[in-house]
Amino acid sequence: MSTVHDPMKAPISLHGLGFIQVQLQGGQRLHVWHPDLPRRSCFEHSAIHSHRFSFDSRVLVGLQININYRATNAEDGEATHRLYLHEGARSPNGGRPWVPNAPVIMTPMQRWEIPAGVSYHIDAYDFHRTEPGGDGRVATLMTKYSEGRAGAMSSCAIGIDPDTDFDRFQLSPAELWAYVIDVLGSNGGAQP
């Protein structure tokens, strides 16, 4: 049995993509973005990622921006990004390993701006990038569905080293909850 704390089991945790994750019942998670939250140092070069599960997400507060990408296998000299598989035990800082995988060309396919009150769907293993719009304060309610066997992947631009040491515990639970309260209160609370 591992003695490493798994932030995915904590009621509230920080994610390297710049949001807070609150665990809820029924396969649901509240995700909260705030412009003052820390992100991994390579964020601008490594925000395109996939999930091992499909999910629906409803924007509760703010404006969410999603960009879908197509990953095409490529030779090292032609690739724009390298894929990294996230499988294995979590590090003391809470992240999973970045196991180098295939070189690819990442091509943006579709950009959506999703306002409060609207839901969207992402299929397992589809590559996308999620950004907060407006003033950077966004809250979403995500519901997970069918989960695959292989791990999720992130991509990182060729020539950039991924930030494998991002500290998911750098903010206390009280600090994280203060951000959640700020965002949920910033636009009058959750939309119907």
C-alpha cells in the first residue's frame, strides 16, 4: 500500500492546468478557475491533453473556452508536440509521471466559447485545451462517464521540458476554498 497522498481522493485539490478540483458524489467534480491560481511552469506549451473518461461539463459561472485538437503521428523533425502518458503512482507533489510517448502534429479543429448555463461533452481520449474566458473566473460541474483502461495523455511542445514537479499542495485547503467562494460569488452564484 502506497503512503503517498493521492490528491484525487482529497475533497479539494489544485491542478497544474490552473484550476481547483472539488470532489462530489456521483462521479461529479466542481472545477474552478481563477486568474491568481498557480499553473505548471510549462502551461502555455502543455495545456493540450486528453482524459481516460468521457464527460459532460456544465458551465456554472463565467465563460469557458474549449479548443479541440487532432493529433497526427509524425517524425521527430516534423512534430509540433510530444505526447506523455500519465500512468503510475503519484509523486510526493501529487502529480503522475510524464512518460514520453509519440511525437505528433497537433492541429486545432474547433474552438467553442461556452457561457454559463450551457453544457458540453468531451469523449475519452479526445485532445483538447480548456481556458477560462472573460475575467478568468469560471466554475464548471463535470460529470464523468465511461472510463477507458489506458491512462490520459498530455502534450508538450517540442523543445520544452514538461513541468513534472508542479506542487499540487502549495495552497492549503482553506486558501483553495477562498478561491472557490470568490468565483462562485463573483457572478451571483451558479446558473440554473
